[in-house]
Amino acid sequence: MQDTTNKKDYSQLIKSLPRLGDLIEGTVIEIGRNEIYLDINGLTTGVVRGPELFDESGEFSNLKKKDKISATVIDLDNEKGLIELSFRHASHKKAWNRLEDIAKGENSLLVKIVEANKGGLIILSGKIQGFLPVSQLKPEHYPRVNDGDKNKILEKLKNFINKEILVKIITIDEKNAKLIVSEKEVDPSKKNFVHKNYKVGDIVKGKISGLVDFGIFVTFDKNQEGLVHISELAWQRIDHPQDVVKIGEEIKAEIIGITDDGKISLSIRRLLKDPWSTVKKKYKIGQKVKGKILKVNPFGLFVELDKNIHGLAHISELSKAPIKDISKVAKENDILDFKIVSIEPEDHRLGLSLVEGKK
């Protein structure tokens, strides 16, 4: 019976011994010039020395004997037979544990913005660095510029540097040192309001509040906002939103999508009559037309026949002989003669062929 008890006690003793990477608590038993010794639950002794004494938070700077303190195990058996410990790692580990607790509790935290790049803001929570993507800023903080210039957007983002902002953690991964936060997730009531009060197919009236290279932002019903992607602005091809709309302009749009987190996608195009529905009444295959070159690409020319109908003259339709340099055939804003070779209303396609001798 005694042997069985001893085996159980020994088993418990083995289990209670620290393992590599553990965050353990010990009692200070000796403080040297460049090392501190800890008693670990009366089982063994650990030492913190050299660079492992360094702690950015300052938590371990004024220790005295009998103080209880946390440290991370970095070596189970050093050259002196002691457990090697680290205050530096412990401080780092505790910081990540704190952030993980905040994330699990879905609580918000105050962070400091220390840097900006074209994708968003670099933040600090204690000594842990994280990232706040532009897409996760509140609408009122989104950096909008008329021409969507990325350098101008970056300049606006730099205005946040050294400011504090309330955020929620949306991704945390200590192993890969990854922390991503969101400002707009701090207030879930707005997301719930959107799902309760709007649905796909609703028509809204609003004002254009921002232009970016991929579309426009529209503010409606005072404090709601949606995005019209550039492909949903008009039926014709558009290079940049500023070519067809301007900030402050009042528009109508249809809600075409609502994401789980309350983002609203809008379309202006779907409220406009599709000019391609009657294209065959105006244009016929074989018809000769004049067209303005909108863009020159390696594979062909984008051509404007009228305000709403654009066509493509493939490089194979520009000359009977092989073309080495398409830029020598035409340039933007040239007016050239073409022949219509195909019309596909359902796919919004119209094929053109350059009329020989009319360049």
C-alpha cells in the first residue's frame, strides 16, 4: 500500500514540475547584480539572468526578496542544473494572454496609432503591435479623396498617428504575432440596425460622400452609408468614378447586397434603362460607324460609338498584316471608321473591325 502511495506522489510531483514555455510563478529568494533566483513551489530553483531580466513594461524592475513573480521557462536544465527563466518572455506572454481574454470576452480596448501605410494603421496595445485595416475604420474616419489617389489617402491616414482609438479584436494569433483590430465593430448596434431596417431590392436616396478608384460612397438616411462599385455606376465602361459623378451629388440607388457585418452594396446602374436592350434597333452587323478611341490595350481598342454603347476592336480586326505595335495604329481620342462585326446584347458586347484605308 505504501509503494502505491509513493508512486502516486511521485507521479504528481513529475506533473507539477514546469515544462518548457510554461508561464510559472515563483518567489524571489536571492537578488544578484545580474541575476535573480526564484523558488518554484518548493520543488526546484530557477534563475533569471542577463538579457532575460529586461522587461519593457518595468514590472520586474523593483523586486525584493519574498516577492512573488511570474516568469517563462526557457531551459529546463542549464549548466548549473537550474531552470532558466525569462522576465522578458513572461511580459510578452502576459500581454498576449490579456489580449486573448479581451478577444474571448468580445470587449473593446483602447490602442495607440503609431504608424500609417496605404493599407491601414499600425497600432500598439502595450508593447504588442497590431494592424487596423482601412476597411475596418468607421465610415466617418474613412480617408476619402476626390481622385482616389493612394498617396493622398496615406496623407489622410497619417493624421491619426499618435491618437488613441477604441477598437475590437477580430483576429489574434500569438504564434504568428498577428493582431488585427476593427474600429467599426465596436458598435454592433449599427450592424443590427442595418439588417433590421434594410433589405436587398430597397431603393435609397442619398448624397455621394466619397470617391475612390474602385467606386463611390453614398450616405443616406442621415447616418447610413453604402458602396457603389465602379461596375455598378453605369452600363458603359468607366475608367474612374470622377468621370461620371462628383461629391455632393444626389443620387438614387438600389441595395444589391448586405454582408453579415452590415456593409451595404448599392447600384445606380440597375435603376437605369439598359441601353443594350435596344442596341439592335440602332446598330446592325455590317454597318459602318465612326467611333472614338477610349483606350488602347495590347489586345485591341475600346471604342465609344455613343454615350452608352462601347465596342471592342480586337487587334486581329485592325489590319490584315500582323501588328507589332498597336500604339502606332491608334491613340486615345482618335476618331476612326469601323464596321460592326458582331452584336451580343445579353453580354453587352459589340465587335468592331477597322475599315481599311480609313486610319
